[in-house]
Amino acid sequence: MRANFKLGFQIFRAFVGTVMLCAAATVSAGSIPVCAVIDPSTLPTAGSCQRRFASADPDVLYAFADAKIKAGDFLEAQSALDCVARQFIGKNDPLSQYEWVRRRGVLAYQDQRIDIALGHFECALRMAEKRGDRAATAKQHKNVGSALRRIGDYQGAQRNLERGLQMMREDGDPAIGGMLSNIADIYRETEDPAKAERYYLEAEAAFRLKGDTVEAAHVLNSLGLLALERKDYTTASGMLETALREVQSKKDFRYQLSFYGVLAKIAIARGDVQGAALHAANGLAVADANKLPIPVVLNLQAARVDRLQGRQDAAIRRLETALKKPLSNADRAELYEELAFMHGESGHNADAIDNYRNAHEAVEKLLRAQSDQQLGWLRARFESDEDERTIAALRQRTLLLWLAVASTLAVLLALSLIFVRHQQRARIEDAMRRARYEEMLARYRRETDALGEDRDRLQTLFDSRSDALCLLDADGMLLTVNRAACALLGGERERFVGRALTTFFSDSDAGVLMVALERMEDAVAHTMNVSSPTDGAELRVELVPWEHGDGLIVMQLRRCSDIATVTAEAPISTPLPVAAERSVSDEHDADDGLDTSDAANVPVPEFAAAIALASDDDARADFRRALVELMLAAIEAWERSTGQNRIELADRSRIWCINIDDGRLRTRAMERYMSLTKLPRNPRWRDVLRSAYYVLGQCQLDPTVRDELQRRVDTVLAYARRTALA
């Protein structure tokens, strides 16, 4: 047995290890998000990559792609990145794929496909966050913020940039200058120059601390533009000249051309046309010497200098030549506006109008492009999120399937081990179960015999009487019929037990009997004459409550011909209750309620007889008051929790009868238990408790309401117990 247990444990351990490996494989498959999944059908073949590039090393290909992006050769950069992606097929390398996705975003950003770039940047951000790389996460927050700013979502851009800035400050990242500069750009574009200047100054200090003179000069250019906007020409000129000297020392001709253009713009703003002409000429000379394209700002200021110096035609030719080159819509709009202004000054109004129209169209294209980029980004994000959710659901389903299989097999294995371990005890436990089973059978037999004895004793008690007696419930159903009653009614006992009393009498007599049964709530006894169902002879019927309670009624039958003097007859003797007085049925209001409910009895203690025979008037009055309060509380709880009236309570609980009076539905029987003055003399307290239990069981009640209703139920039961014990 020990060897079997050891073998089973070894099998179980091996099985758990296998399941854990499978589950780990399933989870690890989700380490690469959907946005980073590479479609092999869109990539070049490995052979074509080898023929095109001298080296297949990813670092070499990345360096080649970066150089091509900087030079504006985006197709070559895309080819290099595709060849890098070919090496990732079938591999799970999150770090390498993060780098590939990030560069794809940079390529799309430089190619002005901002919506596509934004999707790649957000994908790279998720990958960096999943790897826990805070430096990469902060960098991608910067990229996402820059892309959002380009498509006009300044709120989203600021949120991402400030989140990245917080991470960089917490980690002491020295590359914080770019993040500060981007945040300053947002404040500048949203016309908050004070905050923009504060962040620009922080960015300049961060770049100088890092030793990046060129980027510090670029920030000085932005500060100079802020000074120009507030017409502080001296400060603006000083900052731009400092920035120009610094980029000249680094031989960065790209920034030199832009700075010469801004210096010319400042000189024109302050009225120094000669200074503006000097800056424009210097910029054009640098561009010609280094074969560089002339930036829009330099072309625009050079044209303005020509216009101010009276060379209107030269200025127009310069702008028209610049407009023939590939330009952004923003730059094109600015050049068209300047050209329209020059044509207007020259008196060429038609040309001026055409150029203003072209400027307006360029602005519209710019706004439309931003809107399209936003929609494209939102569409791409939605599709990506949907793919993520679909794949996550599939992975979760697969994982749950593995866990279900593992759990099932583990349970089976555990059951097998338990069976082996307890096999020797099975016979003993089986013998114990058989013994307990025999004991329960014996107990059930004893209880059945006792129940039969009680039933037989009740029947024997009734049969011992010479007078004809029947036991009925409140609805007139025959429960017990003695021999004398069977002889008088003409039939065997089996014919009567379980059937309604009214079925054995004529319609008129049945109506009289039903009215009498209905009015037994307020009557101590009731006497009437009916016709015998056998020979039509007149019978005297007397109804009195059963002395053991339960709401049962004892009926005595006698032939009127056998009665010498009706008025001298004595009440029914034992086992009937001794009545202090008789209350004739016609003394009561015909509006008494009837109980036609067929619901099951509520399992509560049997105290009806004790209450009926109680001699303590105060206790009985308290009991009646508690009964009315319980009925009112149950109805109120029902109406508040369901929004329905007491007629619906009577209908659904099937405890109380519903009557129609003058075309209106009423619950006459229930309404008698809502007033102490109308409460029957022999109240059906069991039905009141059943109503309360129905509300407690079927309604969604507040805890306070439920506790209060239960307290009133306990109060009614307590009065009943106290009276019974008395």
C-alpha cells in the first residue's frame, strides 16, 4: 500500500509539472501585444535581404535605417526595418521587438504619417510598461505626447508628457531636457507664454548640464520667439545671436539657416531693414555654400527684405519659386498669404485674391489632415484594442481549459489515492452505514406506527359515540366521520373522508352550510336544519369549534324526528368544547370574509385551543392587538417593497379570498384583521402568521423592516405560548 501511494505521488508531481509548463507557455505567449505582431507575408524574403544589405546584424540595419530617416529616404529605411523584422519571426524577444516598433514610429513620424506613428508609439509604450523599463516608458510617453500634439490633442499630449516628466525626475534621468522643451511647446501653442518660458528655461539648463549645446541653442531660439511675440526685440535678438554662435561653433548648418531667418524676422519687426538684409544674405550664403535646402522662414524673410527694399518682383519670384517645392500645408499657407499681400501692394488684386484663396485652401487641408489623422489614430486604436481583447479572451479560454483539465485529472488522481488508502476501511464503513440505515428504518416504522395509532385513536374516539359526529376543517372538508354519521348519511367512511361536506347535500342546504362555516370565526356554536341526503328527512346540524384547536369544526347530526323537544337539547358533550354561550349565525354581518386558500399550513405551534379557552382577558386583548398590528405591518411591508396593494398579496399568497362588491375587488376577510373592532371573535391567527411568513419569504425587505416584522411575529407567538402555558 505504501509503494502504491509513493508511485501515485510521483505521477501526480510529474503531472503538475507538465500542467504548469503548459500554463506558463500559454501566459508567455501573451508577452507580445497584438500591435507588435509581425505579418510574415508583408516582409521581404531572407534571400532578398542578404542580397540588398551587406550585413544582417540588427544593429547594423538599425544604424542604416536611422541614417536614411535623417536623410529623408524613408523607403530605404522601411526596407532595412523589414529585414530586421524578418529575423523575429517565430521568436519571443520583447526587447528586440520593442526597438523595432519604436523605430517604425519614428519613421512614420518623420514621414508626416502622424496617426500611424502614434499607434506605434503607444504600442512601444505598452511593451515598455510590461517589461518594467522606466526609462523606455518615459521616452515613449514623450513620443506619444509629441504625436498627440501634432494632431491637435493638446490635453492628451500634456498628460503623457507630464507623466513622462514625473518618471524622469524620480529616476534622475539626464535626458529630461527634451521632455521639458516639448511641454513648453504645448504651453506656447495654447497661449500660456509664462509657463512656456519657465519650462524652456528648465530645458535649456538641462541641456547645458548634459553638454548638448545644439539643443540648448534650439531652446534659446524658442525663447527668442517668445520675446519677439511680446515685442521685446532686444532680448529676442540677443538670444538668437547667442544661439547662432553656439551652432556655428558646432558647425550645425541646419539650425544656422533657421536662426538667420528668425534674426531677419526680428530685425524687420524692429524696423532694421539693413540688419534684416544682412541676416538673410548670410543665411542664403550658408545654404548655397553647403548645398542645403532653404528653410521656409529664411525664404519668407528674404522675400520681405526684397519687398521692403523696393524689389517687389524679386520678392514675388522668390516666393513663387519656394511654393514649387514640397512644403507642408502650414508653410504653404504662410507663403501664399505673403504672396497675396505683395500682389495686393502691386495692384494685382486678382492675383492677390487667388493667393488668398490658395492660402485658405492650404489651411483647410491642414485642418482636414489633422482631423483625418485623429480619426485614423482612433480607428487604429479601436481595432488594436478589439484585437487585444479577442486574443486575450482566447488565451484566457485556453488557460481555463488547461486548468479545468488539470483540476479534473488532479481530482481523479486524488480520489484514486484516497480509494487506495482507505480500501481496507471500506467494509467497516459499509457495515456502519447498514447499521445506521436499519436504525433509521426502525425509527421511521415506530413513528409511522405511532401516527397510525393516533389516527386510529381519533377514529375510535369518534366511533365510541352513539351520536353522529364529523370533523371538518375551516373550508368544510370532511376529515373524520364516525359510524353513526356514516349510517345517517348513507355510505361507507371512505366515501366521505377527504371530500367537501356540501357535495352530499342539495344546493340550498349546501349554501346554508357554507354560510354557517364561514361565520364560525365569530360563533361559539351554530345550529340549523337540513334535508337528509338519503331519504330527505329533516336533520338537525350543530357546529362547534374542535376543542383541540387547529381551526377545525365538529359537526353533530340528528334527525329532527328523534328530538322530543328542540329547545331542551343540551350542547354536544365531550370531546366537544363546553360553550359558555351560543352565537347564532344570523346575528352577524353578511360582509364576513371567507377563506378559500389552498396554501399549505405554516409550520407553527398549535395554540388555537389554548387561546380559545384562555380565561385571562388582558392576555387575550394583548394577543388580539398584536395580531392586528402584525397584519398591518405585513401589508405595509408588502406594499412598500413591491409597490402593489393588498389585493395582490391575497391573490399571490392564496391565503385570503378576493370578493367582488359593486364591480370592485375587495378582500373582506383580510380587512377584518386590519382593525381591532372588526377582528373576529375566533380569529384565524394561523393565516395572519402565514401572510407574514409569505412577505418575509417573497419580498426584498430592508433589514430594519424585516427585523421589525419578525419581532411582531415573535410577539404573536409569545402571547400564544404564554396563554397556552397558563
